[in-house]
Amino acid sequence: MRAEQPPGSKKAAPHDKRVLPERLAAGLDIVSIGINPSLYSVERGFNFARPGNRFWPAFNAAGLVPEPLEPGKAAIARLLRQYAIGFTDIVRRPTERSDQLSDEDFRKGARALKRKLLRIQPRIAWFQGVTAYAKYLQHAEGAKRPVKAGLQPERIGATRVFVTPNPSGANPAANPRALLEHFTALRNLRDSALR
């Protein structure tokens, strides 16, 4: 008899067909782009679902929208519908950890992401983590360079690119104070673009 595993502890097989729904549309102000969804987020049906993830506290504290949002499917739907903020990932396949992704996953995913962003042209592509953007650059643009958080020199079509530290609780660079500073800078960039 097999022991039960806690939610989010299962390993995704390479052929795992479960995905986290993308929240994309034309005319968005911001599209949040993660590396790939965790199994935990897929099981719960919304981005950055793990309780230790610092995305939602930093998002609310930075005032990216005028009201604090409770993490969940309803918040994600509201961000898309009411505040023109969408969500996707470079690689759609969920895993327990991002180090379980292959170069082929990144190659296919980054190229597909570029096509989507060129089609919908949001004002800002918001990459969650310097690794996420470095992987995108390498596999979609054929470029390798050190990436730091903040506004990037590249554009994807007319879309500006902004990078914040990965908000995972496992990332020591994602301390709440640093995240808040970067999320606030993103809010200021978005607000200046809307003027």
C-alpha cells in the first residue's frame, strides 16, 4: 500500500497534462511571468498559491491595485478583468521545483511566450526572477547577459520589460523589503506609462 503524499509534493511527469490557466488578453497593462507553475499552484488553480510565497504580500503592500486582494482564483480573475494584469509562465508544465525543467522546456516555452507577448503587446512584461528573464533572453532572443532586477534595456515588440526577484520563500533575495521596493518601482513604471 502506498503512503499518501501531501498536496504539492508529487513530482510531475514529463507528460503531465495539468496546467495552470493563463490569464492573457490584448491591451493589458502588465503581464506577470513566472518560470513555471508549481504543482501546488496547479492543484489550487491560481498563481503564487504556496503560503510561504511572498508575491501576494508584496503585491498588496506596493499598492499595485487600490485594494488588498486575498490570494485565490477570484483575485486572479479580478486582476485580469478589472485591473488589466495578466498571468503566464515561460514554461507551462508544472513541476515541484523549477530545476526539474530541461533546456528543451525553456526553448519551447520562451519562444511560445515571445509569440504571445508580440500578439497581445502588454505595456509591461513583468518577469518574476532574474533567472526567469535570463532563460527567456537565452532561448527566445539568443542573448546571454547578466540580469539584475529592474527595468531592462530590451523590449519585446513595444512591450517594456521589468524584472523583480523571484518571490518564492526559498529565494533569499526575495526578502519582503527588497520585494516591496521592486514592486513599488513596477507600480510607478506602470503609472507613468498610463499618464
